[in-house]
Amino acid sequence: MKEEEPNWFSRWEEELPSLDELMPLSQTLITPDLAFAFDIRIPNTPQDVQPPPPPPPSSQPHSTEFDSTELGSATAGDEPARALKRPRLVWTPQLHKRFVDAVAHLGIKNAVPKTIMQLMSVDGLTRENVASHLQKYRLYLKRMQGLSTGNGGGGAAGLSPTDAATDRLFASSPVPRQLLFPGPPGSDHFLPFVPVATLQHHHHQQMAAASLAAQQQQFHQRQMGHFVSPPGGQFDHGFFSRRASGVNRMGSAMPAQPPAYVEDLESAIAGGGGRKVLTLFPTGDD
DNA sequence: GTCGGAATAT
DNA sequence: GATATTCCGA
């Protein structure tokens, strides 16, 4: 196998949704915690309201009453400094793509949470986030290798329908060959190239902070937009069949004009308890 | 003490 | 089922 182009790595960045997708959003600077603590609803610009950016560990000495919806189970009253939780991360296809790229370009060998996280350089993303996702991704890879050991990384070529149904997310980004064929020990190849885009620069911090939330917002908007447009038969095995058993019951009649999705954004990044996460199908984005 | 990975919990 | 958190070994 010598199909490796010497500069394949110079292309990967181009595929990433960096500037265009990450920049244009101007979001509220009010963190969810703040909003909750003060019972702010952020009423204006229902179209522009922004979900919680990853709450920075800034000073928040007094958020004593958040949404005690389910949070109040244990430490409801005597653990003020301890109650900071990040919103649940939703792995959008874009995010996953970035993840896959990072893993691919690191090589399965060096693809460990911390490194991946650094390569992705997505603000708000933690090592735990990546580790957790990586764990699942590995299982997916394993299953793939097991089921079709002779199938190119071109994508979900010879997969059983189960895969598409089960791993909608993973199916949205093609698995690079390197990952399917780790290659025998000895043929390890890797670049001393360490980008380390750990955003520590202050002036970039702001924009960086937006990136995660920004992507996720875009994701949802896009989903809503594409909602009524048929995928063109690409995934015609009826992916409308089943979805998360939750609040999202759009029934069989998806309106071209969804009702006010004020809740939509909140749903995407729901707190650890009130999980109304709606997981959607892959985008035809890549 | 940090990190990675699997197990377990939400 | 997806993601988070915990546990334990390097």
C-alpha cells in the first residue's frame, strides 16, 4: 500500500469547517448558568439566541438556585462552589468529522484522548469528552473490521443495515483506511508534526469559546432546514423510522415550518438531568 | 500526579 | 442509546 500521498495532511485542514462555519456567529455572552440563576429568558431574537457556550470556570460565587429540576438530588444546599457542570456535549457530524480527521492524522497509535483533543482544538472540548467518544468509536471500528475485512475505507460499503441504523453518526464520516488497517507492527509511520493549537491566546479566546456552541447551533439550524428536503435517496432506508424516545414527536407530518423552536437550542445541550437531546441523522454535508 | 482505557452510571 | 463519570492500572 503506497497510496499515501506525501501531502495528504495538507488537505485535511481544508475539509474542516474552520473559518466559515465557526466565525460568523455572534452569541450572547450570558452563560446558561447566569441565565438560569437570574431567570433570564433572553427573549429577543429568538432566531439568534445562543445556547450555552462552554461555561468558563469564571467566578460565579453565588449561583445558588440553578434549575433545581433534578440537580437538587444530593447537594442541594451545601455545596455552592461545586455545582458547575458543563452542558452535555452533542457530537454533531461536523464535530465527529473533526474527531475522525484528528484520529486519522495522528495514526491509530498516537490517537489518545489528550492528543486528539489538542488536534481538534475545539474550545470547550475536554479530554473526557474525547475519551468517551473515542471509546465508542473504537468499538465501531472493531465491529467494522470484524464484519468486513476486505472492505476499503471508502465508507460504509458493505455494511449491514444495522450499522446505518445504529451508527448514524459514525456513518456520517468515512473511516480512513489507516484506522481500519492499523498495519502490522513495524510499519508504523508518523509525522513529527505537532500542531498543538491549544488556544491560549486571549484575544482568540472569545471566538474560540463560540466555536463549539456555534457549530452545534449551525448543526441544528441545518437540520431544520434540511428537514423537509429528501436526502435524495442516499439514505432511503427510512431513517425516520425511529428516534430517541423523547419529547421530539414531530409525528408523521413534518411541518415545513417548525413551530417556534425556542426549546430546540436548550434541548441540544441539556443538563445532565433534563435530557431531551434530540439526536438527528447525518447530514449530507461531507 | 497524570493519562488512557474500560466499566459503570446517568 | 449517547454521553458522563468513576475506577484502576501504567
